[in-house]
Amino acid sequence: MTTPPEQTVADLGEHALIERIRARVPAAPSWVALGMGDDAAVIEPARNRAEVVTTDALVEGVHFDRAYVPPAAIGHKALAVNLSDLAAMGAEPRAALLSIVLPGAMSVADFDGMMGGWFALASRYEVALVGGNIARSPGPLVLDVTAIGSVKPRRALTRRGARPGDGIYVSGTVGAAAAGRFARRSGAGGADAREAGGEGLAACEARFLQPDPRVRLGLLLGRTAVASSCVDLSDGFADAVRQVAAGSQVGAEIDGDAVPIPDAARRWFEERERLDAFEAAVSGGEDYELLFTVPARRQRALTAVLRLAGGLACTRVGTVTADRTLVVVRRGARTPLAGGFAHFR
Amino acid sequence: MTTPPEQTVADLGEHALIERIRARVPAAPSWVALGMGDDAAVIEPARNRAEVVTTDALVEGVHFDRAYVPPAAIGHKALAVNLSDLAAMGAEPRAALLSIVLPGAMSVADFDGMMGGWFALASRYEVALVGGNIARSPGPLVLDVTAIGSVKPRRALTRRGARPGDGIYVSGTVGAAAAGRFARRSGAGGADAREAGGEGLAACEARFLQPDPRVRLGLLLGRTAVASSCVDLSDGFADAVRQVAAGSQVGAEIDGDAVPIPDAARRWFEERERLDAFEAAVSGGEDYELLFTVPARRQRALTAVLRLAGGLACTRVGTVTADRTLVVVRRGARTPLAGGFAHFR
């Protein structure tokens, strides 16, 4: 599959590109009755499971810029953001469909790199690529993905189950992806990043470029019924709190001092961007962590879940309230929760 | 839902647009455990059925031009092309996900018109909209759809089952959509079309703008096991023959004089475009008819199927051959089958 570096995807054409992808698709699991290559794929549903389906797109110039996001990260991320949605439902990923709207001038090497990022993540979570589409783009590169997972009936995690008194938890850290995006955009990536922000900033960049969806944590929270609600941090921490509150018709009191913002991200927001680090962190999207609520009687079970979740830190960041306002307490001061990442405007 | 005519989708923003769509979603069928509005949808698979999934995108400037394709046709077509893929598998449509990449300058009236076209077709085939996404586009409008259907295990129609001696059939007509596209592009739409090409050309335009996917025919061909293979005419008649031949490792002899090209399309190709009408018709994409093969012993059963298919004409256009070439016989002369609609180049 080596090609001259200057060869473009338009030189190859749709059929050759599809063949290039098919050549990399691993042997299909037994439940794929018919994979890529027909008008549609045929898959057998998982026994005694409901199906969980989601779609999300990455658009060049809106969600990423090829100047500072390498091809492998684009392919990785297109799948990761959808697996993150499945994780937030407590679902086990099974299959995905990938629709690519592709500028003809993209090099075949970049196309291969992009698909390499996809397949590396797909293989980690055993996600079968069962269908797709390639269309020419007269403008930006668009990767549109539908992911399909399975969940035990009535064990799906939703935004609706939070009750007053439940603890509010977040996995990993908050604001890392936003800081990583700023750093990549400013050109302080790679070796520079280590000088400017140390290893912590490199981790923020990795979280921005190749977020690891919290699949295992989501599965455990759903199967054990430890979480009463769950949502992912695609549009930021503040937006996630708002979604759970709206879905469950409750409010929240967030302990702002407990929100786990990485030191390197905090420094970048304050020193380089002259931003309030807390506001920047909770408003910045793309963390792809999970925000979930846990009833008091399930908090001991949570400890067991976290042991099984492979060392992923989860932090209690607040409490669900009956009063339907969203409040942050920082150094004793109560303020309304602001922020939220607007994809469209 | 009335808005000032000049209001744009960017004025409204992502959340308001999603609410606008949700307000139009009909009551969900009982198998939709959780519809739009969470990280993902939860659906119960149909009992004793395999699942059929497909994805296809419509890209502005590639598959349509807003100068001559009205908003309702765009919404209709985005769903229709996916239902056509399900029909070609013999599957019954159930659900769809719609991902829209949307230029901010699009008017809210056009957005509503587009969704009106979607919902009209979705209601005709009882397709539940269970998820979606809206992202901003810095360039073209893109509608990316995933459709989900169900089929009895081992009753899915594929491209693999054609055997030498099987008859080759096509539903409806061939070349209508291409002629309709030419006519719309030349500005001869609407009242002009009736003058230039009569009612026949208006029908070609309708086939181009609002193709009716052959859902019922596909279902009947699959359930009765009348067809040995099936494919839709998304990329044209010639390409469809090629797909079945390649998938089944057979050849085909096409009776060129039997291919049902509408008179109005033939006239438009010859008089306006100075094209060979047959070549133009079999190369033109977007007919969204079904091409299928029927073993000799099932041809009587086919007659019964066609009676049930609601008056949709199907025409025998050739025979599957063991010799793996693709031949057209026109007025006694044998030539190789050319053509095929290239989406990408």
C-alpha cells in the first residue's frame, strides 16, 4: 500500500479508496452476517440486549484544523467521540459505519494515516466497520460516524435518573482537551510543549488529539446500576451538568475547588490565554470524560467499580439538588454555573 | 414555527434547531425505548430478525445544487437514497439517524422545508428518527443518513446470488433521473418542462427530485425468495449490472432494446444534450430503481409478486451468463456494456 507521496485521493477514485479500506478491515465477528460491499450490512443483534445507536460528525474548520491535527488523530477522534456517546449510555460498542466527505486534493498518505487512526482505536474496542460511504467534498473534510452498541434492557444510563442528594462525579480531568487545543493551535506542540508546559501539557494535547473514550467505566456504571444518570463531556463540563439537570429536572451544587483541572491546563489558561482557569476548563469541550450521579446508598459499590475501571480516577465534584438552579461554590463564594461549548454559533 | 423570512439557522443555533426537529417527530413506536435527546438512542431489535444498516450522504455541489433542487427535495432524497439501499436488501425500514452539516447562512424557512421533505417520506414508510446531529459547515450543506431495517435471517437479498440463466429485471424506468437532472439544471423546470418535454419530462424531474424508494418491491422479492440477487440503481443501470456480476462472479447479456427508457428522457438526451440516449440512460445515476435476477423456476412466482407490488412495472432486460463479460445487444449488434456513475472523480 505504498504510494507516491504526492498522489491524491482524487487520483485513486472512490472504488480504489473503498478497496483500500476493505483491505484493512479485520476478519468480521460471527454476528456480522454480511459486512461491507453490498447495498447494506446485515448484523445479528446481541441476544437479550437492546441496541444503542448514535451519530456524530467531525467537520474540518469547525471541530479540527488539519494544520495542527494530524491525520491519525482525525480518524481516531471521529470514532472516539461516538464511542464516548455509547459509554455515556453504559453500552458495549459493537459496530460502526463511516461516511467520509473527502476533498480531492487530500494526499493518499494522509487518507491512509486517517484510516490508521480509526483502525487502531476500532481494534482496541473490537468495533467492526460494517459500512460506509465516500463522497467528494467541494469544501471541508467531514467524517460522519454512526456507532452501534448493545445494553441490557433497562440498564441503559440516561440523563433522566439523577435525584436530589446523589453525588456528582467526573472521570479523569476537566479542561485538558481545551488547553491541548489552545497549545496545538499556538504551535507549542511536540518538543516545545514540554518546555512550555512540561509533561502535563503533552498529556492535555494527547487528550485533545486522541481522547480515550471511557467505554469500560460506562459499561461498569451501567451493569452494576451504580450510576443514576450519566452523560459525556463532549460539550464541556458545564454543559454536561446542565444536560443532566434538565433531563432529570433537578439542580446541582458544584464544588468548584474539587473540579480536577490539570495544573498544566490551569497554567496555560491563566498565563497564555489570560483566562479564568475554572471558567475556561468547565466551558471547554471535547474532554470526552463521563459525568455521572451516584445515589448515597450506591457509593460503596462505586468504590468497587472504580477498582475494576483500571485505575481511572473519578472525583466527586458536587451534589444533586431539588432546587433547580446550577450553583458553583469556589472558595466559599456561590455563583451561577456558566459556560457550555456551542458547536453551532 | 413561523419565523421572519430572513432569519438564518445561525441566528437560531444548534439547540433551537434540534428542538425544532424534535417538535415534529411523531410519537415513537413502542420498540423505541429511548429516542432523540440523550447521548444515544435505545431501540429494541425486531424479534427473530437480523438488522440491516446502511449509510449514505448527500453533498451540496456534488449530489445536488440548491439553485435547482428545492429544500424539501433535499430532505426527501437524503432519506430516500438510504431507504433504497434497504429495499435492495429486501429489508423493512425501521429507524434512521440524520447528521446535518449546515451552512450558517441557510434560512430557517429552507431548513424547515428540508425537514418537511424528510418527515413526509419518513411518515410514508414509518421510519422513526431516533438520533442525529447538527454541526456548522464552513462550506457545503451535507446530509448524512444512517438507515436501519430488519430482515428475516437468510432472506436478505445480496449481490452474490445471481446464477447463469437467471433473468435480469429492472423496476420502473432507466435514465429518468439523469434526464430530470439535466432539465432542472438547464432551467427548464416547472411550467417550461411541460412545454419542452411534456408530462413525461415532469415525471423525470420528479424521479430526480423525489425518488420513491422501492421498499415494497424489495420486501416482496426478499420474503418470497423470488430474486436470487438485487441491487439498487443509485449509481446507474450499467453500474448495477456490474455490481451484481462482480458479486456473483457471473456475466450478463443485456437486451439494450428492452431497457425501459422514458420517451421524454430519450428525447432530452438526444435533442438537448446531443448524447446517445441509451448510453446516457444506463450511465446516469440516481434512478433508485431495483435491478434483480430471477431464476427460471421462480418466474411464475414473480408474476404474483408484481401484482402485489402495487402496479410498479418491472421489465426483463437480459440474462445472467456464465461467461464473465458484460454485453449489450442493440438492434442485433453486440457491444461491451459501458458507463457507470462515478461519485468521486
